[in-house]
Amino acid sequence: MSTTVLEPRAGRTRDVLSSHVVRLLRMREIQLLVAIGIVVAVTTAAHPTFVAPGNISFMLADAAATAILAMGQTVVVLAKGIDLSVAPILGIAAVLVAFPAQDLNLPIVVGLAIVLGVGLVLGAANGVLVSIARIPPIIATLATLSVYGGLQFILAKGEEISNIPNSYAALGNDDIVSGVPWVLLIVVALAGAVTFFLRHTNTGRSIYAIGNDAAAAHRSGIPVQRVTFIAYTLCGVLAGIGGLIYLCHVGSVDSTTGTADNINLTSIAATLIGGTALTGGRGGVAGSVLGAIFLSVALTAMVFALIPAIWEPAGVGALMLLAMLFDRRSAVRSPSRTRRPRRAP
Amino acid sequence: MVGLVGPGPDTTATTTATTTEDPGDGRDARQPRGSRYVASHVTKAFNGAEVLHDVSIVLEPGSVHSLLGENGAGKSTLFKIMSGLYEPDAGELVLGDERLHGLTPRSALQQGIYLVPQEPTLMAHLSAAENLYVGALPRHGRTRLVDWKRIGRESVSYFTRVGLDIDIETPARNLSIAQQQLLECARALVHNCQVILFDEPTSPLTPHEVDVLFELVDGLRSDGLALGFISHRLDEVISISDQVTVLRDGRFVMNAPRGGYTRDELVTAMIGRPIGVRTRVRRSSDVTDRREILRVEDLAAPPTFTDISFTLRKHEVTGLAGLVGSGRTEIAEAIFGLRKADRGKVVLDGVPLTHRTPRECIDAGLIYLPEDRARNGIFGEVDIGRNVTAGIIPHLPRRWHLIRTDRETLLAAGATARTAVHMQALGSSINTLSGGNQQRAMISRWLLAEPKVAIFDEPTRGVDVGAKDDIYDIVADLATSGLACLVISSDLEELTLICDRVLVIYEGRIVGEVEGDDVTTARLGQLVVEGAM
């Protein structure tokens, strides 16, 4: 579309950015690439091995599970929701694949079918609670976080399953070419698919509409309940896939995998760092994937800087807060809608 | 035809019969796109308060049917019922030959019924083009994917038809209120509707934009659509309508075709008494102490408002007039410290209020009754007494730092008595009070703060006609007792009734000040709408 935006009425034209460069620089994806570049450059200056292919591959593979969970989280946040139960969904999916994989040498394709099923069921349960039972998302998924977490413990029987077939570990850790792990390909493919879904399907657009204004979406004839349900279900499915990728990459799973890895927080952090607004209706999964990679790179850089690993959660939290502060500053320029819907009967 | 004052099923039945005799007066050589849309004997109550009682209206294809009535007469509610947003308690909707049961916004759209809402409700972060189609995005036939090319191609022509000159990629939040309203109108075209209901589409528009919109409405009428229209501007209604129905307090008052009424008859039907009977609220004029008590200097928060300077004097009621979205409320909020101003000074009784917070303003003697009581003023879960004392919690009588509830109750009782709140007990929930009584309770809250200046934002919105007069009396009493009052209102008649002086805001600036006998609806109306005389 043309960029020569002119409005006959005064006062708003200054908010319209006409230059392509400025528009690009205001895209969160570009900002994140720059930020990643800076972290990489600074750390490499001190520790040249930071950019060794092995380390790059490790950082990217390490970001994969978080990135996939963040995609699902993004879909839900775009619809002005939140899913706090993605960690145990990941955990349950991983556990349910890990046992038969260990005992029966289960093919990965069957494992994929299992995690898709697990994600579908658990995500759909969240969807029912939020869309049909109309329980506020933060409460509904906080409750299922506990329920699913307990279920994961029961299913794992308190054991750690670490005798995973080599084919799994190969998928989770091998490179296509040096420095580019296979899981990155999976992440990119999934991100492409979810982006396509959000951008080009009616349901995807409805998710944005609901996140902007659920009441107006209802008025416009959008089936708000159905779309909300789909968003949570998709989030569950992606969390399930994340479980398989986690299992392949880490090679073991136990009764607190996911929850203990703080992956709920990192998925939300990656989403927010990726520029998706917690208030809904603005953002996308490309930013969330870059957000996950940024987190992985930054945390690895902390390791290179000899900061003890116990500071990792604090690092994630601090980066998340920084992202929120940054987001607010960039949002100040845009004029908020001055009027609220009024005149309640 | 005219003067069917006196509601009831019989009256509506006759009206229905008379209007059906006129099927588009042979104007449509082409196939009419619209169908007859009838709402009959519709009744609706919210929380026990009846807002519509046995109202009927017939929208004919190829004609514009306007609803007239005061604020709170039930016009918007009727349109919302007809577009599926509310469910009627009784009555039925018939489109063509089909009875519509359990209408929802979605099924209404599928039936081709669209409501252009009173306030634009666009998706702030989505592009103008996507907003145009939201809920019914065009899709490729085979793949069912969203057809962005078609959206890009066709949205321009829809925007052109409503006179919108914008980049289709602009996010809706960057559009002005007027542009958003026009976009809402354009949405009706996209859905290819047979019935379009306009709920006060013109209030934020400039005269030129109104002209463009009316051309559009004319076009839709000759296309054979059935059109419903609500406006507060009588001249607009008279010029555009083929039929006019007047509601008052949720009841049918009269219906007349074009030319079947006079302007005065409409007004009389609307307000239920001949014009001129309602007189200005006069206060004793022997007051000499008109000392300046509040001075606002060069207050500005562009682009919402700029260069706001005025003074309020003791014993005086000053009005603040302006269209919805002109910045009236924002100015009041900035004075009261609810909204940040980029620059400017507020001086209250000689004391400058620099870093204003509501707390500081209340302590200094400035009170603000917000526009939207339900949202901004009332603690719904709390009893009436505590609602009344909520504004002076730090100053409540105490013993050992604990609030003495007996004294608190006495204070609340005294304040509610002063504003004559009708209630069962101070301890009952404030949600049990009617809108008018809630407003009184709010006023008594602020009286406890012993204010010098009171700002009322739309004090009578959603309040029935009887209670309006009471609120006018309260404002007048406050002024008599020495307060300086600032009243923000969309209801120009209201301003002419209670104000000694009216400031007019247009697009965030003060464009005029009218005083004394010059305060007339005609004069204010012109300033409000056009920004100049």
C-alpha cells in the first residue's frame, strides 16, 4: 500500500510515519534482531567461542521448545487471554511419549501423534473453561496449571525417564549444517504455519479482532466463544509439540519437567519481548520466536560472563520487565482512543 | 396524523396501519433491495427499570424512519433490540414475512440488518480496511482464505462512498472520531444490508461530513433499503426523514410522515410540554460576591485540547458545551488531575494547584462528578453510606486512628438528606437505587468535602425527566450557597436552563463564550457544531 498517508484533518498527521526506514525500525522483529546482534557482538568481543558453530547451534536448539510454546502463548495473548498451563502440558506430552519411547522404541511419528492428542485435549479443556464457562483466563489456567501439574506427577510416577532412543536425541540436537540445528527448521516451519493461520484465515483474523475489542467483535458477528476456544486449543497443541521437542533436545523428562524449568514464564516473556501486547490484538509469532532466541542468547551470554546459573530466572524476569517498559515508551506516541463506549442503559 | 399524544397499543396499531399504505411511493423502478422491518409492541427493562414500554415502529423499504426523543427516551435501546444486541422482554421483530426469534448480532447481519453505533467501536490496532470487513472478511472461494487483494481493492471504493480519504492501512486508532464514525457507516455498505439503523451517526461530524453522509443515505434510500435514523439535531431529522416517530420515557408518543408535523409539534411531543414552559432556573440576583474562585490558564494537552483559559466565579453556574469527542471531558479530567496536561496552570482560590492529583484537588475544594457514574463514581458492592463518605475517608472523625462509624453514619445521613436521596436505608446496596438517586448520592458524597468548585460532567445522562429537574435544582442550590459550578453537557437545552454563562469547546479549543440572555440553544448549537458563528 502507498505510504503517503495524508489526512485532511489536522493533528494526527505527525503520528503517521512516511519513511520506510523508520517504519522498519519500529517493527519489534527488527529491534530484536538488532538487540540479538548487540548481545552477540559484545559477548564475542570478550569470548570469541561464543560464535563457534557448536554454541550457536546449542543456543538455537535450546530456544526451540520455548519458541514453540511462545507461539501458542502468542495466539492466546492476541485474543486478550493468557495460558499459565503450557508448562505441564509440555510435561505431560513429554512423559507420555517418553515411557513408550524408552520401553518400546516408539517411532517419533507416533510420538508426534501422541503429543498432538495430549495438547488437543488439554488445550481444549482450557478453551472450554475460558470460552464456555467464562472463567477469567488467568484463573482458569492457573487452576489447570495445578491440575495438569499433578496429573504429570501421577503419570511420571515420580520417576525420571532418561533412556530415550537415539533417533529422538538426533532430532533434538543434530545440525543440518554446522550451526543450524534441525529443530530450528521445525520452529521456522511452525512459525510460518501459525503466521499464515493468523494472517490469512478467518479464524486468525477473528483472534485479532477479539483481542482488540471482544464486545465489538461480537457485534460484528464474530463467534467469540468458538474463536476463543480454538485459540486455547491451538495453544495446547503447540505446547504438546513443544513437549516432544523438549524431550528430543534434553533427552530426559521427570514429574516436574516444564514447570521446574520455569517455561510458563519464559513462554510469556518471549511473547511480550516479541512485541505482542498483553492487552491483546497486536503482535505476532515471528516476534515471539525471536524473543525466545533473544532470551536463549542473553542467558547463554550470562553463562559466558560467568554469572551463576541461579541468576537465570532473575535474568528472564528482568528482560521481561525491560520489554514492558520499552513497549510502553514506544506506545506513548500513538494517540489512544479518547472515547469509551458509553451510555450504559 | 399528528398529536396522537397518549401512548398505548391502540395508537401504535393505527400508526402501523397508516404507514403500510405507502410502499415506497413508486420510486423504485429497479428491484428494491430492502424489506419491511417491523418491531411491534417491544418492551424492555434493565434491572427492573422499564426503558421501553410497548413500542412499535415500521421501517419501510426505500424510506428513512427517524426516532426522536430526549436522552433516555429509549431510542438507542430500540435500535439495539432491532439489531440483536439486546433481547426484548416482550414484543416481536418481523423482517419481510419472517419472524426473527432470538436475534443475535451475528444472525442480524446474516439477515442484512446493521446498526451503525452511537460511538465508533473499531478495532484499534487493525487497519482501516480490515475494520471495514471485520466479522465478514471476503475469502477466496476454494481455499477459504482471507482475500487480502480484494480487501485492498474494494475498501477504497467504500471509503470514497462515505467521503473518507484515508490510507486503508492506517490503524483505526490513528483515525479521528469523525473518520471512525464514517468508517462505521461504510461497514453497513460492505455487508450489503437491507436494513441499516443509524444511531446518532452525525454527532461527531462536521457539517460537510454530514452532507456527505446524507447523500449516502439518500442513495441507500433510492436503492430501496429500509433505514432507521436517530439524531438529536431536529433540522437533520426533518430534512432526511420520510417518517418520524417520537418516544418519550420509553413510550410511543407520535408518528407522522414527512410534512405531517411541524417542528414545534415534534419538540412538544419530545419533551412532553410546550416549549417555553420550562424556564431558566433563576437564582436570587442580589448576590454581589462574584469573586473569581478558579482560574485555568493556558491548559493544553495536544492534540486533545489546547489554549484552555477561563475563570469560574462564586455563585455562578458555567456551562461547557461541545460535541462528543470535542475534549470537554478531557479538559475537566485534566483540571481534576485525572489526566496529564502538557502545560497550563490551575489556580483555586488563590492557591496554585501544580502537580494535581484528585486527592489534592478535593482537599483544596474542587470536586468532579464524572460522566459515567457506573464506571467512574460508584462502588457498586458497597452500601450507600460508605459510598457517600468515600470522598473524605482521610478526614472522617476518628478515635485512636480508627474511624468512628457512628459519626460516619451521621455525616452520610446529613449529606443524603441535603440532596434528598430516596432510599430504604443507608446500609442498603447502592445498586438498589435508580440512576437519578445514584446521582444524588454521588453529589452528597462531594458535598461532604465542603467544596468551593464543583464540576459536573453530564449530570443528567441516563436520568429520567423528573429527576433531571431535581438535579438542576441541586446545582442551583449549590451555586446559591456560594459554589462555582461547571456543568458539562451535550444537552444544550439543559445548559440554557441552568447556566449563567456557557463556554463552547470545538475540537479542543474554546471557540466562544455566551453570557446571560444570549445563552440560547440556537446560539450554542451553531457554535458547538460549526466552531464559529
